[in-house]
Amino acid sequence: MTRSLRRAPLVMAVLLALPGLALAQSQGAPADATDAEDHGHDTARTLDQIEVTATPLRNAIENLARPVDVLTGETLDARKAGTLGETLERQTGVQSSYFGAGVGRPIIRGQDGARVQVLSGGTSALDVSTVSVDHAVTIEPFLADQIEVLKGPATLLYGSGAIGGAVNVVDGRVPTAPAGRAMSGRAEIRHGSAADESTGMARLDADAGQVTFHADLFRRDSGDYRIPGYAFSPELVAEELAEGEDPDHFARGRLPNSSLTTEGGALGGSWLGDKAWFGAAASTYRTNYGIPPGAHEHEHEEEDQVLGAKAGEEGEVVRLDMRQDRFEFRGGVRGVGPLQEISYRVTRSHYEHTEFEGDEVGTVFENVGTEGRIEAVQNEINGWRGAFGLQYGHRDFEAIGDEAFVPPSITRDVGLFVLQEREFGDFKIELGARHDRVSIDPENGPGRDHNATSLAVGGLWHFSDLMHLSVNLDRAQRAPTAEELFSDGPHIATQSFEIGDATLDTETAVSGEIGLHLHQGRFEGKVSVYQSRYDDFIYLAETGLEQDELPVRAWVQGDAKFTGWEAEGTVELFENASGLWALRVFADGVDAKLDGGGRLPRIAPGRVGADLNWSMDGWRARIGAIRVADQDDVAELESATDGYTLIDAGLAYHWDVGGTGWEAFLEGRNLTDEEARVHTSYLKDFAPLPGRNLAVGLRVSF
């Protein structure tokens, strides 16, 4: 049992104690504060009324048996960061893969990569972020209206690539509803100290009769970011010193080659009729970012790496120049016979990124992807609400260059799904099924076909006005990817020689989860425990061999078990002349083992954290801390990581001028300048998280 699992009873006890604190505060409040406290409670519960767009039935969070988190409003504003993983990492059960300032993919309950689907407006990002850990997600968090996190298997909705969960970023680039006024919009500028980072974004939405238009743009520039000490981990520094290296040759104070430039924008519009609607959008995403040296070494090039020399000393560095052009088409028809609505989405993406080694082109990755989806929502039949649909995906992938460890391939995926739900008094049942056919054809060699069938049942029981219980059981399958089947060559980002296995079978996960949601007065709390048992789990295993001076790692299969828990509680402590004070506490932990013995690599350590929030008139402030535990339950040949504590804070003031809202803000992250190394990252020995960062900015909305 890991430290994170041993901590579960303590955290649950704290959460169960918070309702009593809230009740005691409300009973001791003066009479004239009652209305204000009730109003404050309504504000805290607004999230429950937010529609989850990732599901065809568009339920509110409170009415879903499936575990879903939604990040929106002021909370989203406070957490927005340069990558999607960093933006979400304070959500329970979610961490970031972290591969420098330019790359951070969400990890959900210990699962990442090809098991977590990243979506924009309900369709795949269609990038190549699952091919390698140094490839960025082509979604800009600063443009998000809300971000939806589907925890646990989401294969029913989005296929086998969502066996570990899904993240859907809602950005409104294809408008689905009128803006509500002739013109509305928002903009933000900010500057951060850690990397001398400047970020700006702007968005406009306008109504012209039945047509709504959308436009947005963004840009981010940052230099090499500051770090508290050495870029190398203490263990790596000790190894280098033992070999006679001069400590003055180690990068310190800033992480070399961690600068980036990201920019993009979109134009879209929709015609919104009474019975039908259709819309389209075109967008572009471009980024150029560095890979911290030492994390992208080649044979015989260690001496040339910047990280092993003084910061700023000449040496070959690797930078990625990425571009994606994306075209989206959406529409729907309402009231078609027995169907409440029929909707469709079609997305086409042209993606390319080039890895430059110094001034020379190293490897070029190209991906042309198409995804189409049609959903039909039925009218209620004998109390049953439901939806069914068809999804098609096509990926034409090619890597050209010395590091093209995956051969060119074409992947096709066809999936058919059905969802049904019904309420029986205080109890609601949710049912679902999906079948996918996945075909992968490499350029040279025979192709592989896999079937993936997923089934799910969920129940939601409102057994009192204060509590509800959710239970979910899933049987989900995932087809292996081209990288797992056909890899054969040096994969520099993972510092290994990867070997695929074309005979890999479909992996199957049987998962169960129990969750308790309590809402009493000004308190709201959630506790859940879950377990997933995998047959034929696909993972990258150490072989103990070397080739081209790189450790050989092979894609293999074995049975595995993921066990975890999550807890979160929010309480409005009191509201008086000093303002409204609220406290949030949260914690999570996950343990992953192979049935044959041993642990899986890069599993997130347990965490516990708290945020204290204050607001009064136009002011609001927060201060928070998160403690990440040591991770010493590691896989064979994997190094352990020390725990760390990160403290952040924020202050904002909002004022209105006519119909325009203005907000000035100051944010601080890692205020104690702690050295923190992310266990889930391949860079943990080469690149710590940024040091102290102070950001100042201005937001405007109209």
C-alpha cells in the first residue's frame, strides 16, 4: 500500500468534518447575514448547472453518474497556463506529463498518452501528441470557455483511445448559440517573470440576424525559464562529479533551450435557424519550442549538449517547429420524427512539425487526419432518454528522417455507439455500448485489424436531500496504436531504442467506481474510490539490452491493476464585514501494479492540497498549497523522486465601465522557489518545474 492510499482515511475524515464546520458557522451567524450566506451558497453551486457538452444528452454535472469535472469561470481564469496539462493539474485525479514549457498532456488517474483522448469542441485534436512525449497538444487553453474532464473509461463516446478518460476543450469557434448581442468579446494580456513571458489573446462574437460570427487570436512569447538550482537532478549531478566534471559546467538558474513562441487564431460562423443550423470554422495553431538538452541526446553527442555545459555555451540544440491547420463543420436538425435532434461534426486537420537539430532538419512528422461524427438524440420512450451515433476516423501519418522510429501508416476507425438513461424515482440508471473496428496499415508490411467492444452501466441514487451515491461498472477495450505495433528504432525523446510488436492484442479493462457526493448548506464534498483491472495491458518494458548506446525497451503486454481514490471538499467558512471566505481541500492517489509482480513506470504520486479564497465587492484573492508525495514505488530500473510543496496565490480587482467589465490581476506560482521534479515526466532528471513566477495582467469583457 502506497503513502497516497494510506493517507485516504485521514483526508476522508477531514472532508466529513467540514460539513459540521459549515453548519456551526451558519448557526452562529447573525440574522442579517442569512440572506447573504444563502446567496453565497447559490454562487458556489453554479457549477452543478453547467451543461456538459461532451455527452450527447447534455446533462448537468449533478445529474451524471459518470465522474466528470468542469473547469470554467473565475476558477478557469486563475488556472489557465501555457499547456493543457498544467491548466488542469489542480483537478483531483489529473496531472501533467510535462516535457518542458511547451508540452504538457493531461494524465487522468495514472493513465496518459494513447489512453487519454484530447478533444476540441467534441472532436479529436488530430495532432501527434500520442506518438511521442515531446510532441505538444495543439489546443490553446487561454481561449477555452470551459474544460470538461471525463474520468475513467470514456470509450462509449470517443472510442478506444479514451479508455483512461477524455478532456474536452469548449472554445465556441463554431457557434452553437447566438452571442446574445450585436457584439461581445473578451481579451487578456499578461506578463510573467519566470520566463519573461508575454501572452495576449482576444475574441469577438457577433450576431447579424440568424448568423453568428466568431473570431479569435492569441500569441505567447517566452524565454528560457528560471529554475531554483541546477537543471540536472542531485543524483545526476553527483554522478557527473564522480566522473570528474566541473560543477561550473552545469546549467544553473535557467533551463537552457526552454523558450517558446506560440500563436494562432480562428474564424468561424453559424446560421442558427428554428429547426436547423450549420456552421464552420477554420483555425491555425503554430508553435516553436525547445527540448531541454540532455533529454534529446544522440549517440556520441553528449559533450555537445548545452545542458551538460554552461548555460549559453554553444552546442547543438533541438527545437520543434509545429503547425496545424484545422477545418471544422458542424450542424443539426431538430424534430425529425421520433428523434429530438440529429447533429453532425466533421473535422479535417493538416499537421506538420519539423525537429531541427541546430540549423539542420532532423525529423519531419506529418499527419493528415479526418474525423466525422453523427449523433441522434431520441424523444423520450417509456421514460427512457437516449442517443446513438456513428463515428469515423482516418489518420495518414508519416515520419521522415533518421529518428523516424515509426513507419508511415494509415489508421481507420469506425465506431457505433448507443446510450440510454432512465429515472426511477430517486434512482437513475445509465447504460451504454459501443463497438469499434480499427485497421492500421503500415507502408511496408501487413496491416492489423482489431475489434474493440465496450459496455457500461451506471447508477445515481439521491437517497437524501443532502447526499447522492454513484456506482459505475465498465468493460472497455482499446486497440493498440501504430507506435505500439510497428516501432523499430531510436526514440530520442524517451532516450530508448523502441521495439514494437505487431502481434499485440486488444487490451481489456474491467473498471468499477463508487462515489459519494455530499452537499449540506454551504458545504459540498466528493469522495470516490475506483479500480481498473486490465487484461493484456500494453506498456513499454525494459529489456536490459542496449542498441546504438541506448537502452532497448519493448512494447509488451501483461495483466495490470490500477487502484485509486479522490476526495474534494469546499466550504464557505463565513461571510461578514471582512468579506466571503471559502476553503477547498483536495487529495488523490493511485497505485498501479503488474499482476506478475512489479510496478508500472511514471505513475503519479499521491497529493494533498488546500485553497483559501476571499472575495468582497470587486476584490477577490486566494492562496493555496499542494503537497506532492515522494514516489518510491517505482518500476524496475526507474528512479524515485522526492516530494515537494508548491504555494501559489492570486489577487484580482474587477470593475465595470458601462457595459464593459475590467479586471486587473496579480498571480504568483511556486512562491517559495521550490525545486520540483515531476515523476510522470521523462525529463525529471534534466528539467525541474519553473521557479518562482509572478504574473501581472489585465482582462476585459464586453
